[in-house]
Amino acid sequence: MTTRPLARSLVPLPEESLPGLLLRLAYRLDRSPARIAALCGLSRHQHRLPAEYLITLSAESTEALEAAASLREGEADALTLSAMAATYPPLATLRLGGSRNMASARRTWAFSLSSRYCPNCLAGDGSNIQNAYGGPWRLRWHIPVSFACTAHSRLLEDGCPQCGGHPNRSSNTERQGLITQRTITGLHPAQCRHHLAPRPVSTSVRTPPCAARLDETACVAEQPDSDLVMMLALQQRIDRHLMPTKLSPATSDNYSHSEQHFFSDLITAAQLVRLSWPDSARFAPSSAVADLIARHVATWTALRENRSPGRRVRDAWAAPEGPAECGALLLAADSLLGDRRLDGPTLRERIQPLVSAAFKRNEANTGAAFRRMDVSPDLSRALAQRFLGFNRAGGHHHARQHVPSRHSHFGIEHIPALVPETWIGVHFADLTSLWAPGDVWKPRHLRRVVSLKLVEMAGGGTWPQCAVILGIPWVTAQRSLTVLKRSLLPGGLWPLLDTAVDTVAQEMDAAPTHVDFAARRRTLSTWQMPVEDLSALTVGLVRLANAESSLTGAAVTALVWARVTHGDHLHSPSVEALRAAQRSTKALVSAIGQLQTPSNRKGTRLRFLQRINEYADGLSHALDEGRVS
């Protein structure tokens, strides 16, 4: 059915919302908002105005609205929050098509159907059209991070000064939709649409609407106090990120790359401030701001404590309803974050005490909730709970755990399963000097743990995840960590290990080139020692028993693999293949040991081992130069 144009329409005001335009049209045409919506092709069953229209309109609804209201192409979409989804991540995460979206919107800080408002803006700008039908109900007022009007240097309002009702907050008798009391006719767009009292059950007579003018509290801007100045400055930054199209091209490009996590970080920090209160009180810039946050936290805590046993408070993570409390919480969050581009390491020092307090005082899934948040790498590193230099998994595995713990100029592909022995002698002498001179196993465990920590630095993750990357069996990695914990923790020596590993990482950062050990491992995963090469290695070694046997070939393959990849020969493909086939590895491990054991490195076996090492070094160069595939 073709939609007929309205007898008289209105041009949408800058940043006007869809419910705002419908209210102005209804007032101009002396019809109810429900009737105007029906004429514009927006109504559904029982003339209901679905709340999801605030987020986006279908192509069919867009076409009908544009035809009925004589809108230009794109003006209908501009009345919804869809354009902000590109700059405000919580909006982009909403899934449309169900009431569950509306329930989750508050918990995720996506939007609120109940709009905050600026009385000065509703009063209009003095033009004839706004004097007659009021100023715009702005889209951004539905976004929880909008708490102030920078044009009029004041905080927004969230309730009617007469009845206390919230704009577009449904009554107990009406399902929440796009407009509250949508069937009432004759109200100015700036009048409160709430009934003064609930309708008595015993009568069909409806009480009159409140009808108080929300624009009558407009005031002349005064010199704001210091707290309001800080809130207005933060709101200006928020508005610039919400409306990046108003920025210059150069600034907009800088925003999209360097500050794409602005809102995610700010909201996450706000949640942390609230969950860790009063430990986070020191980040409130004034006592008045701290009092506002404390008042909000007290109300929020009361809701949690008065809940039914076994039930969660569904809005426990929602933004504060009051603009002043919301602005105060975001101001403390911004103070907590600081300039993340300049003080990355100190960010973790500020946040970790709050993380510990928040996780201790709240539900067991609090940590998992923070891990699911798509925050910046810097904040993710600061939030991560760590033990012995690794992220704590807590039974959950999320992509955010893979955020590196430092900015590195090397990658996980540049790390071997066992760091070179020379590194241990140069950087870890303070630790190895405490061990018995003949102890060959602790240094080997140390080499393995250092590799695990370097992977975590470059790629993030828990220690089991780092072990998988290096091809180290879980049990082996756990054993190495256990050995070092028993050796270092009682004497408080673990910080020496952390410091030494950081020194190694700094040297790797400064290195002009890096070996791609991951590529070496991939190439040699199915490699076998060629028979002719093995024969060449044994020429002249007449006293070498079983020089050309398959067992010797498998042992040499394992030794070459271990030297080229800097891996453990016990986890070489040759040995792992026997384990996978459930065959004994004893003979092969013994054959490798006869060549590797220091007491056997003499005579023919020493010369054979030297030839193997020279062969492996040549193969390493060939692999790095791409001459072996």
C-alpha cells in the first residue's frame, strides 16, 4: 500500500531523534503520536511503536516514513541511532529482533529508551518553528555517556520536575515502546506525558497526564564551578568521538586508528571504579564528585543486597540513571585511565589494586565479564590478573587473554622452545650460581620457562597457551614451572627471573634481524635425515656401530631437529611419532643419549656429533635463506 504524505510536515532538526520528530508532528497536526506513526507506516499490532525503531528502521519502514513526512533520502536513518553504531561500540554489539535486546541495552551501556534532556535545548533556539513546536529531543541523550549539554554549560535532566517521571519510561500498565502514552493527544513535545497517578483498578476513568513543561527549567548559563568545568570538558571529548563526522578529515582518521577503544576503555574503567569503591575514591577529582559516586554506589549496593536469594541484579552493570552521578563516575574513570599513550606501565600499577578489590567483593564471574570486554591492548594488559608473569585463565579462554604484556619488536615466531644456553650464562648467572655446578636439569627447565615468558610478552596468553604455541607438552611445561617455583619462590628470587627475561626481551627488540623458529619447526615437522647425507656424515668413522641403521637415522634426525629449532629432542617429531603410535621410545631415546651425554663426547662419537652439529647449522642457514622447503 502506498503511503500518503501528511497534510503538513516538519524538517527534522539537527540531531533530532525519531520519537522527537513524531512528538512535534503530533503536536502540529493535533493528532496522537500513535496516529502519526500509523500514518507514517511505523505502527504494528495495536498501534504499538516498537522500541527497536530508535536503533534502526527497516528498508520498508524507512521508505514509508520518508514518503509520509516528505523527508529527503537519508533523513529517516539520521533519526535513529544506527549512524552512531560505527563510533559507539556498545551499540554495534546489539542484536536486533527481540525484546531481549532492549533488556540488555542498559546493562551494556548501549542506550536507554528513557531520554535525558536539556531544558534549554527543548525551549528552542528562538526561531519561529522552534518557538511554535519546541527544540529537538536529541539522539545523543539516549546514549548513557551523554550527561551534560556543552552548548548551555549544564548537566542534563532525567526526570520531570513536577511528577518525577522519566521521559519515555513506561508505566506499570504499559509495555515500554518508542513513546510513552502514545495515544494522548494535544501535548506539547516538551510536556511530561506521565499520568499523575496510576489508574484505579475499579474504574475505567484515566487520570490526566502530568503535562508539566520540561523546558520551563531552562536557565541562563552561569559561571560553572570547577567540577562542572571538568565534566563539560569530558563531555566535549565524548561528543567529538560520538560525532566524528564533524571533525576534520585528518583528525577523524587519527580517531579511527589511535582512539578506537575510547568508549570501551572509558566504560570498563567506570565499571571498575564502581565495583572497587571506595578503593577507587582517590581517582575522584574532588570530594563533591566522590560524594556523587558514593551515593550511586550506595543505591546500587542496596539493590544487590535486597535481591532474592540466588538471583542476580540484572542492571548491576548499567550506567547510573542520574546525569550528575553518571558524569562523576565517568570523570573518575577518565582520571583512572590517564594518558594511556604516555604511561602504559603505570596504568597497570593504578588498576591492579582496584582489580583485586573488585574481584574479591563481587560475583565469581566478574573477572570473566572484564575479559569479554573489547578494550584497548594497554587496558587489557593492565586488567589481566597475573601469576608468575602469566595471565590467569580462571577457567575461561578469551581472545583478550592473548594481548601481549609489553610492546615487543619481536613476535612469537621468533622464540624457540628452549632459549640458547649462551643466554642463560649471560643473563641468568645470578640464578644459576645458586644451583649445584653439576645440575644440568634446572638450567634446562629455566631455558624452557624463559621461552614461555617471551611468548607471553610477544603474544599474550596463559602458560598452557604459550606451551601450545611452542609445541611443548602441557605436562612438560608444568614440570619446568614447578621446578623453578620450588627453587626460586621460597627465597623471593622470582623477581630476578622477571628482570632477566625483560633484559632478554630488550635485546631481542634491539636486534636488527630475528630467526623465524616457527617456520623452522613447520618445515622440519615431517623432515627425515636423507640416507645419502647420513652416509656422508659417517665416512671414515669405522668404529661407529650401526652407523647407517634406521635407529641411527632417527636419532640423527632428532638431534638435527633439536639444534635447528632450538627444541627439546625428547619432543622432536621422531620421538613424538613413536608416542603417537603407542610404540616404545626407549631405544631411540637411548641412541640419542649415547651421542648427547657429556661423558660420551669423545673419540668417534664426539666427531660424529660435531659433524651432526655442522650439518644442522648448514641446514639452518639454508632454511632461513629459503633454500629448503
